Amino acid sequence: MSELWTANFLEPDEEITPEDYQGFISLAVDTIEGFIKRELGTEKLIQQLIENEEADNAGDWYYPKVYPIASISSITLNDESIDPNDIEIYYGAIRRPVNKYFPTVAGGLTGKIKMTYTAGFGPDVVNQLKMIVIQYVHFAFQNLKAGRFGQTSRTYQDGTATWKTEQEYLEEVRKQIRPLRRAIL
């Protein structure tokens, strides 16, 4: 089941069986969600608890698989527990600075990390992403009904019409989600 699925926001067309309709909608939702996740470079979109993520890391910064990071429940570095309060959270990355009071205490996050944390986008962004999904399903559904693939039209009040390809539509989606991307620090 799709993460951002909005059930039953369209009624089946007479020429399409309810099963075909649901299959088509599910395929369209999966397609656009996959595109959004690839563009954002994250595995999950909706905020949730991510348990026991493990990775080998080199350097001061660690970029968890899911972002933005809301909080860290537990973290170990090379099987040694670290106080989550010693970790600085930056939207899509974390770091462990050198302790300014005890400079001999190591900073950085080089080694094997195991972390439980809460991450993903909150309700405002999720609603924005749901709207993108609904718009894409509408776009794809128009093409299905018209027997076209990969393009749709818009007719203006003055009688002119424009056609939009799927690539142009996806470029508009990229522009909408660009501000949500993780910055590399």
C-alpha cells in the first residue's frame, strides 16, 4: 500500500472496471511516490520511528536514510553508547562536535553507527506531497481516459490549448520538492 495513498478520491469510469481503476490508481500513486523519494533521496516520507539503522560512516557528518530528523532516541558508535544530547541535528544530517570543555574527548562520527530516531516530514509537507500525488493521478487518469500516454492538455478561456508532457509535469514536481531536499554539509 502506498505511503501517501488517498483512498477513493475519484469514481471509476463506466468503461473501466473497479479493479482496473484501483490497479491504475495504485500504479500511478506508486510511480509518483517513487519519483518523489528518489528526488529527495529518502526511504520514507511520513514522520515515523526508525529503529536500529546501521551504517559504516567516515567523517564528522552522518546522513541517515530518512530525513528530516526530528529526534534521536539512541545512538552508538563502534558499539559504544553516545548520549543523544551530545549529537547536533541539522535537518538531514547529524554530527558530534568536539567537546569544547574537554578537547581530548573525541568528536566526529567515524565508525559503525547504530541509531534509533524519529524522522520524516510533518503534516504540512505531507499534505503538500499528497497534493502532488493527487495532481499526478489526475494527470495520468486524463491520459488514460483520452487514450494518450505521457501528455495532457489544458484549454484556456480564449479557446487556446496547451499540451503538457509527462516530463514537463515531473519537472514541475521537481521544482515543488527542491526546497525539501537534504543539503550536503
